[in-house]
Amino acid sequence: MRTGRILGITLAACAVVALLFVGVQWLTWPDVAGLATRPPERTAFMEDYRARRRAAGEDTTITWRWVEWDRISVHLKRAVVAAEDMEFFSHSGFSASEMEVALREALAGERVRGASTITQQLAKNLWLSPSRNPWRKVKEALLTRSLERHLSKWRILAIYLNVVELGPGVYGAEAAAWRYFGIPAAELTEHEAAMLAASLPRPSSWHPGVSSSAYAGYVADIAARMDRATFLWRALGAVPLPEPPSLDSLVIPEVDSLVIPDSVPRDTTGVTDTAGWTGSSPVPPQLGARMRRGTTVAPQWSRNTAESCSTCGK
């Protein structure tokens, strides 16, 4: 009789604790849907970095500057997806193939690589601690599903590129681009993008400017993946610029061979050719585009990103 009473009290106490736990989680659960229209004010990983620096008696300053999707180079978007989650545009938050590889490596006694997708990494960065307790993993899974349900793929990637650490205390593409290259994130080249993407596994020791053969090798590996993953251009709503012609391929006629018929006006001001280049322009648009850094957005994507891609739009 007494044993049954004690058991009943114990079960009731457990139920109360469970209810309190659920209540706290419900009250403090992140507003995931709100991220569709506004950037996060801070992240859990930023706060963890500050806490560790404060405990060590060091400067707690971080560098972070938010920019919108269209102000981030498509090369960085390609580099990060190629490096971290090649299946990003085809999964719903979790990669079965990556988890299978990680499990196989663990069973073989090899050093297990991370199997987290970009969405899982974003959930951890925004709201979770670096610890590995079971509840944190459950919460990560729930938040990952919520991110995929409420946000588009482009929005998830945009937030990720704005909050990840890309160097000691350097968070997001814009801050990293200015810190290491002195340019905005929109102007990053393919090689610069690969260098930043290679920082993701070890931002404190792998970043542009360090002398590390392992880091340099990883940069080259990411660049090779970018070359192979041509589907990313379409997934990201962009088209690559054609390679500019080499000097060897240009045929420059001799002056004596040039013949200008009298019927062609010498003054070409206002004259438009079939490519749309007016004679008053100093450089044809085809060559002018090749001189610029970055890429050209395809017309069908430049009108309205939301209309252009209903499954992965901004």
C-alpha cells in the first residue's frame, strides 16, 4: 500500500516536471516563420563565442553585417552548397545519403564527418548550443523541419550565409568579404568564394590569409566541386558568364584590308546593331558584361524571383 502511494506520488511529480518542461519550451520556442521577412537579431553561436571570449578575458567584439540575397555573390552560394550540402535543393532538411556515409564511417572506426545539412546547421547556429545532449538533437530536428516548412530554400541559404562564422569573430558573407578581400559580398569571385566556403569547418584556423596546406587543398577541392555541379547555376537563378575570347582567337585585319563603303555612315551615333549596341556606347554590352566581376542574372530570373522559382525562391 505504501509502495503504491510512493509510486503514485513519483509519477505525479514526473508529470508535473514534464508539463513544466513542455510549457517552458512552448513559451521560449523560436518564431521560425518570422524569419521569412526579417533577419535574426543575433544567434546562439555568436553568444557562445562572446561567452568563451569573456571567460578567457579577451575582447568579445564580433564583426557582422546583414545583407539581402541579391547582394551576395552567386559564386559564394555555389561554393557553400558544393562544400556543405550538395543535396540542399532536393532534400527536406535531412540527407539520408550523408547520414548513411557517416554511419558507415563510424562502424568502420574512421573519423566521422558531419552529416548535417545546411538547414540543420542553420538551426544549430541560430538557437542551439554546441553541446551534443539528446534533447538538443531532438530540438535540432524539430527546428530543422520548421525551417523547411516556413522558409524557402533561397531564404534558408540567405540566412545561413549571413550568420555562419567565416573567421575568428567574423560572421556572415559581407563581414568576411570586407575583412579578407576589401570588397562587398556581391563582388566575390569564384576563387574568393571557395576560400570562404573552406573556412566553414574550422573558422578559427582556416580562413583567407592563413598558411595551411590542408586549407589550400580544401579550397581546390571546393573549386572542383563547383565546376562539376553545373546544376547549381539554375537552382540559384543565375547563368554563368561566357569565357572572354583569348587574344590568340581574335582575328585583327590589316588596315589595308579594311574597306568602308560609302553607303555606311562614318558617324555611328544613335545607330543600333542587331545586338542592341548603339554606336555612341564606348563598349559593346557583350564585352562590357565580361569585364565585370560576378555573373549575369538571366532575364527570366531578374523580373521576380518569387515568380521565377516557386520551390526555391527568395
